[in-house]
Amino acid sequence: MAQTVPPCELPAKEYDVARNTGAYTSSGLATAGFRTAKYLLEEWFQNCYARYHQAFADRDQSERQRHESQQLASETQALAQRTQQDSTRRVGERLQDTHGWKSELQREVEALVAETDLLLAQKQRLERALDATEVPFSIATDNLQCRERRQHPNLVRDYVETELLKEAELIRNIQELLKRTIMQAVSQIRLNREHKETCEMDWSDKVEAYNIDETCGRHHSQSTQAQAHPHSTAFQESASTPETWAKFTQDNLCRAQRERLASANLRVLVDCILRDTSEDLRLQCDAVNLAFGRRCEELEDARHKLQQHLHKTLREITDQEHNVAALKQAIRDKEAPLRVAQTRLYLRSRRPNVELCRDAAQFRLVSEVEELNMSLAALREKLLEAEQSLRNLEDTHMSLEKDITAMTNSLFIDRQKCMAHRTRYPTILQLAGYQWATATVLPRQVPK
């Protein structure tokens, strides 16, 4: 390119073209009004030549710029077409990747839904089994409460009560196990749904991204929907890389598959728990029934023996009552001679002066009183012993009657109350939580 010619600089103006040579020069005074500052002719020509040269240089530069602009426009047009085609191809590849991950996510979501439904069915079995345990628990607690109404001395902790306590404890443990398993199933269902929602959100994002990329793939230079977005080229700080994008979906799928496997294992565990608990409950029920049968036989035998002892005790009470009456009569018979002897001694104590003598009669009267008192003391002591024996016999009689009544009451409680109530014990299928098994289910008590 030619160098730009600098603009022409005119020489300084000449002001002293005609100078006065003296103070009295006539020519200077005559032309004073026509001598002003003007360019020289050479300066005018130089200025014209500079203008010509500047115009030529500007035209030449403009022609070169037009040629370069046309060449640049054609090159950028070709580059834009190639870039757009490459971008369209890349968008198409991205669509294929997104569609593949979207299909994987959709299959995993469907698998999670099916697995969650199966786990929900197992959870319902657990809840029905938990409800079914309320009947055995109410039976065991009712049996224990009924047996608390046994009368003494039959209010004992026998092997029936031991088996009932074992049954109640077993039922409580099973209920706690079922509740923990239900909580675990609920937690697993929540995890399944959370991962399903995560996969669904990822699937939804990929569907939206797929639609966006599909729309982008249909755009071209003649599209009327294309608009200018000057700041769209800036990368967002939250934007992911292809590696993190693929890893995100892969991690979601791995977590979902892991939870699905855990859910399947939990369903197997629920089957084992329900089978084992139902069998344990039925075995314990049989043990309790057997203990009730043995205890009823023992009570029946003890009641029969108590009744025999009661008959013998009644006969002995009659004999002892006759003995007490005879002793009382003997004591009454000794009271008259004692009064006579005491009266004699009293009267003889009033003898005057020297006549108040300790003679043989006096000594005999004193010894008579002592003998009578000793006889009365012995009779009264024997009477006390006889009365105590009679009271003991009467107490024994009352105890025997109470024991017989208690035995009868215990037999009534064990046979009529407890064993009759135990006929409502649920079957093993009901305890296993199967829906088609009908049972009388009591409402569950919610802990406060």
C-alpha cells in the first residue's frame, strides 16, 4: 500500500512585500489600503496538487478495502456454512446420546415402579400379620388377667403362667420385629420412590434437552425463529462437562439399581420373617394348651383330695365340740365345792382372840382350796387347748372350703375362660399375613 501523502503545508505569509524605506516615502502611503496578507501563486498550485494526490490515494485505498471485504465475506460465508453443518452434526450425535440415556432411565423407572409395588404388597402382608398378632396377644393377656382372679392359695406362678408369659413376650417381640420390618419397608419404599423421582427428573430433563436439541437441529440460516442473543456464548458457571453429564446419569442408574436390589432382598427377608413368626406362634400356642390341660388335671385331683379332708375335718370338729362342752361342765362342777371351802375359811377367819387357831381343819380347808384351784386351772388349760384345737379345726375347715372354692374357681377360669378363649387363636395362614384368610382382628392400639 502506498504511503499517505501528508497534507501540503503552505509557507508563511509575507507581510512585508512593500516596505517603507522611510518615514516620508510617498509610495508606501499611496498603496497602504491594498497591501493585505495573501498567498503566493506558487503556493496556490502546490495546494491544488496536494488535493489531487490526496483524492487519488483515498480512492485507491477504498478500492483495496472493497476487494478485501468481498473476499472476507465469501470466506466467512463458507466458514459459517461449514461451522453450522458441523454444529448440526454434533447436535445430532448429542441427540443419540441423550436418547440412549433417556431409554435407560425409562427402563429403570419402570423397574423401580414394579419393585415398589411388590414391596408395597409385602408391607401390606406385614401390616395384616401385625394386626393378626393382636388376637393372640389379647388372648394371652386375657388369660393372664383371668388367672389373676384366681383365689389364694391357687394364685401361683405355675408352668401355665410361665408359658403364657413366654407367649406374651414372644408376641411382643414378634410385634416389635414386624414394626421394625414395616418401618424398614416404609424406608425402602421411600428410597425407591426418591430414586424413581430422581430418575424421572433426570429423564424429564433429558426429554426437555432432547426436544431443545431437536429444535436446534432443525434450525438453519433461513429459519424465521432464529433471533439474536449476543450474550448466549458465555459459558454458565453451573454448566457440566460431557464426562460429568454422563457420570451423573450413570450414578443415578447405579443408585437406583442398588436400591432395587436392596428392595428385592428385603422382600425375601419379609417372607422368611412371616413364615418363622407364624410357626413360632403356633408352636407356643400348642405348648400353652398342653400346659393348661396338665394344670386342669392337677387341680381336679387336688380338689378331690381336699374334699376328702374336709369330710374328716367336719367329723373331728363335732367330736371336739362335745369335748369342749364336757370340759366346761367339769369346770362348773368344781366351782360349788370351791365356794364352800372359801366360805368356810372366811367364816373361820372371824374366830375371836385365841380361838383363831391354825388347827388341822384350817390346814385341810386351805389344801382343799389349793387342790380345787389346781383342778380348775388344769381344766381351764385343757379347755383352752380344746377350744384352740376347735378353732384350728374350724380354720382348717374354712381353709379347706376356701381351697375347694379356689380350686373350683381355678378350674372354671382355666377351662371355661382361658381354654375356651384360646379356640379363637388365628391359624398359621392368618399369622403369615395372607389377605384371603379371614380372622377376627382387634384394633391396634397406637402408642401414646
